[in-house]
Amino acid sequence: MEESNKIIRKNIFENILIAIAIMLYFIVINFSYIRLEEKMLLNGLKLASLIVLFISIILFEIAYHKDSGKIAINGIEMLVLAIHSLTIWNIVNKIDISFQTYILSSTYAFAIYYVLKSMLIYTREKRKYLKGLSDIHEIVSKDPVKKEARKRKNEENI
């Protein structure tokens, strides 16, 4: 039980740390919008998107070499963040929405995603642990029992 809880806490803690890092990333983008001029902001967004894209590629390579689905999912998440970062300015101009409002809603969307992901991890790991507690699968054998037909010995036939 303690080892299972430790694994669950570790996975949830990793997801919450990633969510906090992404929220800090969006906070930096928001402060950059306030402090920098438009051309510098656009170059900064492109550079940040490129850095996140490289992180995503590195995560894909690590996932491929370790054959890890968990790392691959993190790589996909970083790829989505890179694409989102690259398209921020175009979407803000096309939809005609405030830059700060869009960044705030993006922060909320990513935070909600990671909270839901943490809840799913908790539920899945708990279910796996509780399923492991059940010993019914050991008691009930799935192999069919074959019975051989035998001739009865009757006292009349002897």
C-alpha cells in the first residue's frame, strides 16, 4: 500500500510541477507583453516556441530509446505548447481578443488539463492497486477442467 501511494504521489507531483512551469512560462510571456515592444515580443515568442520545440524533440528521442509512453505523452504536451506559443500572436490578431486575456485563458486551459490528468492518474493507479488486492483470479482458475467418461460399476453387471 505504501509503495503504491508513493508511486501515485510521485506521478501527480511531476504533473503538478510541469503545470507550474507552464504557468510560469505564460506569466513571463504576459510580463514580456507589458514590458517589451511588439517586435521584440514577437521575436521572443518565436524563440520561446523554438526552445519548447527542441525540448519536445528531446523528450521524443528519450521516449523512443526508453520505450516509454509516459515520456512520449510529455513530449506531445510540449509540442502542443510549442505550437500554441508560435500561434499566439496570429490568433490574438485574427480573433481580435486582448493579448493578456488570451494568455490568461491559455494558462487556465493548461492548468485544468494537468489537474484532470493528475486526477486520472490517481484514479487509474488506485484502481490498479485495488484490483491487485483481489485474489479471486488466483482462486478461480480460467482453465477448463476436462473430465473423462468412465463406465460405472454396477453390482448387477459383475
